[in-house]
Amino acid sequence: MVKTKIAVLVSGGGTNLQALLDQEAAGKIPHGEIVLVIASNPNAYALERAKKAGKATGVAYKKELGSQEAFEEKIRSLCKEHDVELIILAGFLSILSADFTREWPRRIINVHPALIPSFCGKGMYGLKVHEAALAKGVKVSGATVHFVNEIPDGGEIIYQKAVEVKEGDTPETLQRRIMEEAEWILLPQAAESVAKEIAEGKDE
């Protein structure tokens, strides 16, 4: 079977990356193969997870590279080196420019910890999303996997899953429940769905 080569972009602990690695190892992403993990932070624990799984790793550290252009060029060259066809943003905290996203139409996917169009857009990431949801008093939140375009969280939605907000939730407890009940399930499913589409396109 033709497999789609995947790069996963990370910034921190790599829990979403781990979900992808586990599902790949379990044979749940048959049309995709994670060939590269790129971190925007040289100290990201996600790099350790990648190495343990025997994956190639790279670092694109904006502070060191000095500009958005150099940062994106580094990602581009790492992806080219590994013949990457699909990019998955898994807790990747840097915004990619319109120039970069235009080069990868329907080839970059992201997981966002809310039900888009709620609690999304520029500056909405990590615990900030859950703080905003709790401040609003919503009874349901969740996660969304979507294609990435030039608008932060603005691309076409692939999957969404609702998660109940419980009495007494803190941003941390809500974050954990959304990860376990939605993000870690949806992201590997979307990876397989898009990888399959790309692989079948190559077969034609």
C-alpha cells in the first residue's frame, strides 16, 4: 500500500503526538507514516517521544533563526528532505504565514481544543481556550480538527467532537477531558482520512 509521508509539528510535551504514535503503532493510520517530528522549541519533550518511537526529528527555533521567513524555510527544507506530503500541527504554537499555508493546500491539519467557531482565532491556544469557555459558562466544549489556511483556525473543518463541561471544572480539568475524549481520538482519525485521500490520489 502506498503510504502518505507525514511530518508532525510540535511545541511542548507532545501528548497529541503520542496519541498519533500510539495509533500508528496499533495500525490505525494504515495510509500514513510519520517520518518526521519538528519542534519549534529545542527543549520540547515531544522530541524525546519521537526519538523513543524511532522517528527522525528536527528543530526550527524562531529565536535562533531570527525571522518568520527563516523559520518557515527551515520547516520547508526539513519536510523536503523527508519527502513529506502531509503536515499535522499537534500543539504547535507558531502561526504559519499565508505564503507557507498556500504551498500546502489541504495538506496541513490542526487540532484546536474547542468547537470552532467558538473560542478560536489569534491568541486562542492552550489553557486560554478553556479559561474563555468556562468564563462564558458553556455547558459543552470539545475539539475540532481542521485544514489550515491563512486565517488562524479558519480552514475547513474535518471532524468535531463535543465534550461535556462539568460543574466545578477548572481550565486544567477541562483541558484534560477534552484531550482524552476528543483530541486524542479525532487527530489520528483525521490523519488517516487525509493520508488516505492523498495516497489514493497518487495511485490514480
